Amino acid sequence: MLGNVTLLDFLSIGREVPGHKPWPRFQLDLPGWRSFEDRLAAADWVLLAEWAEPNEVHAAFRDEQTGDIAVVSHPCLNHRFVALGKRRPGAIRMERAIHDLYGLAPQGIADQRPWLDHGRWKVKHPLGSPRAYDGGPQPYKFRAAEGDGLHQIPVGPVHAGIIEPGHFRFHAQGETVVRLEERLGYVHKGIEGLVQGKPIADAARIVSRTSGDSTVAYALAFAQAVEAAARIEAPPRAQYLRVLMAELERIANHLFDIGAICNDAAFALMLSHLGVQRERVLQANAACFGHRLLMDRVVPGGVAADLTDEGRAALREMLHRVSKGFRRALHLYEETPSLLDRTTGTGVVSGSLVHRFGAGGYVGRASSRGHDARKVPGYAPYADLDFEIPVRAEGDVHSRILIRAEEIHQSLSLIDQILARMPAGPLTVPLPTRAGEGLGIVEGFRGEVVVWVRVSEAGKVVRLHPHDPSWFQWPLLEAAIEGNIVADFPLINKSFNCSYSGHDL
Amino acid sequence: MIPPISRLLARHLLKGPHTVPGPAPSADGLAELVDEFATQARGRLGRSLAIREVDAGSCNGCELELHAANNPVYDLERFGIKFVASPRHADVLLVTGPVSHNMAEALKRTWEATPAPKWVVAMGDCAFDGGCFAGSYAVAGGVSAVLPVDLHIKGCPPSPKDILSGLLALLEHVR
């Protein structure tokens, strides 16, 4: 019977862990976890994130039918667990990372190579039962491609532009890419280890630097998680200011990335024109909130900066100029056939892959997966604001550009509404020192950012996991490049713009 | 129909560039440089400095501001400062991030591939001493733990103006 058992119905076989907010957490024993893994073959439950602690694995899921969210936990016996990667391929790299960091071995997935651990930390399983390691780096076995006239192109970790480090191994036949395999983990900083035992404020500073381009999204997801654990809510004005900053972040990133994609097709004018528009947003950020990238402005309990009347006027002026400037740039893009020729039909990701990996953001929305955390599960005050989620089906570079362009329009309109409706009132509520666990889910510009936290009686962070949307997008980049020419890789890669830092933790 | 690219170009010809005047070289940066560069050959590079950027574990915030320093508003290239694709073409390595252990060897190899005379600029609070990532099992804790550093540009991340004045200070003295 694989009928309509909902996620929450199914999980009632487990033990509900008290104090996990705002969504429940269930602990499953070995038979329970096994049958859960089995059920994933048929159930429409989307994996949101998977993480671990020394003797337990956790996975957050959303039931696509009901919208319910729950965390499923499984205490691991003998440092092993039945992997979810067989049913949810997006989990495979996360489970390899869990093995590297915590020493819990995923059973049932073929790929057992280390992922974040390059053999350079002087320690194995640093967050589980650490043991000293002095064996040095071990060679990484890339998957092979065989055939006549194939050659390999190794790229990175140091790339040619001002971008983050990672290694790409191409197998190509002439100009055509037969296989791309990524190797990541170069910027692993040990964020989960660093935040352990830290006061909330110190942890917030670190978490909001998980991926600098999504600092508002991470700070907001962390604040949501901490506030849920402490059973408080940020005041209404703070909620409005938070999403104001989140939308400014979205616009700034989309503007620059559209320019950068065109630049990778050697159309530099778009980059300079949109670089100026982005600069206008950042200067308004600095004028209104005191930081160009809005770092440390969203804090647990509320926000650290208010919007003055002058700030409001500056924002309105900026909005006017940016929307005019952006309209011109988009017109230029749409009327330049040589540029469209590079982006149209390039780097196609199929809708079925996007759904199988649960990829969100513009990568998902350009390939017919219209999920957006601002709508489901939704968080204040988006329910009071009017906006639409653009969805397309082509899945190529061009449609990812158009999705982002439409999102800029929607965000500009959202900011208009936010400025018009922002309530007066306090900016923060005091954070009570109380033990608890919380989950925060925020739609960053790239997709769904998930932060899970456990707070101690003393108000310190016991465990924390920040999840980047890139985990589910990086594997799709390998599929998108297949059959394209090597020269189109920068273009396709930029149209994904996955985060290295957010993924490598 | 007039193609949109012509309109855009015409508008900029008539209205002039977005570029703002550059800041004076920073006193802090200068002080740090005087010792390092006084003995180095001047005039060897002219007003031309080629920089290879290496992300050694940054959160990517510094990279965003480096891109901003290259936008038409700040226009780094007008000072003869240019970002290059290979360390073989570089005079300066500009390093961001706390230097993750996983990047340390790549960073060292990039440095070895850079021809002498060469300088190392550490950009951002993480690159200075590890910043908020200091003390982790996975990071070396600042660029100076791995390479000799000639100039620090502090900030989290440094603004394009900070970057500009730090690099200008470098340029003044390399010349």
C-alpha cells in the first residue's frame, strides 16, 4: 500500500522529540528508518537538508502534497546508517560529507569516496570521534569516460577569474564535453565545529558568513531557527526590515550575475551596465543600513539597524533609477541576436532531473519546478505582500536569465510594497535563555537556505547546521554541460552560480 | 530601428562615465608598506600592476567587492591595476580567506608560479588572522601562516574604496 500516507502520519511510528520548533522532529529506530527509506521510493517527500551529529543523522523533509515539514532523526548504531542517497540522489554528497566530518558511514550508496576531507586536516572525522591523521592527501579517483579521441581537461582549484576555488575534470572529445565531474571542498572552514559552544551572537556572525553573497538569507534563517527554539517572534517592524534586506540582496545578486553571464559570452557591455546598477543597490544598502552587503544587520531577536526617513527616500530614488537602468539592459539583451545565440538552448537541465534532486531557486524554476520558500512554508510578512513566482520549462541559460530578470521585477515591486506598509514599533525583542531546537527556512537568491540549531540551557549553540541550496544544484551542473562545447562552460556555470563556500561549509 | 546598443553607447558618450574620483593612498597602508618596499626596486613596473587573485577559503564577500572595484564606478584599471588570469603574468598575489588547509598547497603553488619580484596582499579580516574562522581544524588562520605578506587590507569585506587606496599605496611604492 503506497497510497496517501502523509509524512506526518508515517512519522508517527517514531518518537516525537519535545522542544523542536516550529516543525516537529521524530526519532526513528533502525526498522523505522529502514521503512522510511523504503517509503521514499514512492512518496512525494522532498529532502530539504541532511546533516549529523556524532551518533545521529538528521534529515529535513517536506511533504509536497500537504506542505508539512518534519525533521527525521536516526540514532546510528556502530557508526553506520542506511543512506538516503539511493532514493534521493541529492543526498549522496551530503552523506559523503557526513562520513568525512562525523565518521558515520552511509550504507547502500556506491560512491564512498571522501568529499570534503582531502586528507589535509591532520585529523579524521573532526566532529565525531577525532583521531590524528598524518597520511597526507590521497589521490582522488575521478570517474572515467572511455572512447576514441577522448582527452581530459583539469581545471582548478585556482581558476582564471575572480571566483571561488573548486576543481572541474572534463572529459572531452574535440570541443564537446562528454563528462564533467566536480571536486569541491577546497574552502571547507569547519563552520559546524566553530559554532559549537559559542554564544548566539558570535555564532550569528559566523553563520552569516557561510556564503557572503547570501549573508542576509543565512542570518535570517539562523535568526528564525534561534527564535523558534526560544519560542519568540521578532517584532513586526523587524520582520519587514528583514525581508526588505533580503529582497535588496536578491536584486543585487541577480543584477550582477545576469551581467556576468553575458560577459562570459564576451558581451562586456552588459556587465558594466549592470555593475553600475548593482553598485547603486550596494550604495543604498550602505547609506540605509551601514553595510554594503548588509552583513550582521539581521540578528536573532530582530534587526540591528533601522530605516530612517532619509533612508526611505534614498531607497525610493535608487529603486527608480535601478528599475530604469535594468529595463534598458534587459532590452539590450533581448535585442542582441548574437548574444541570444549563445544563451538559447545552451546548458539544458531537464525538469525530471530538477525534481529528482529537489533543486530550487532559478535553477529549479527555469526547469519547471516552481517551489519558493517565501510561499511554502512561507514566513512573515510575505503572506501580506503580492508577488508571483516565475516558472519556465526550457531549462537553458536563457531561461535562467529570464527567470532572474522576472525575479528582479518582482523584488522591486516587493520593496515598494514593504516601504508602503512597514509598521512602526520596536526593532528587537530580548532573547530568553532557554534550551530548545529550531529550524529556519529562507528563500535566498539562489534557493532555499535551511539552518538547524540546538541551543543549550545557558543560551549557547550546542549544534548547528547551515544548508546551502547549492548542494542540490552542483550535481545538475554536471548534467547541464554534457554535450555542450567547452567554451560554453563559463556561461553555463555562471548561469547556475552555485556557492562554493556555502557548499563546502 | 536604432539598435539598443547604439542608444546605450550614445547616452554614455553624451553623459560621461559613472566613474568617481579615486581616493588618496591610505596612511595605514603606506606606513605598512614603507619598510617593505623602500628597498625594492622602483620604476620597475611603471604604473602597471598585474594582480592574480586567489580565494583561499573566503566566504565570497571579498570577491564581490573586488568585482565592484572593477565596475565602471571605481574602475580599477584606470590606475594601471589589472587582474590577470595566470600567476605567470602577475606581480601581486591578492589572497582572500583564512587559508583553508584544503587550499594551502594550491596557494603555495600559485605563489611559486609567480615570477619575482612579487608581492602578496592579504585582503579581508580572515586573510589577516583567520577572522571569525580562526581556531578551526580546517584553516591555517591567515595568509601570513603560509606566505610572506607585504600588505594587509582590512575589512569584512573591505569596500572598493578601501581596496583602491590599499592598492594605490602599493602602486606608489612599487614604482
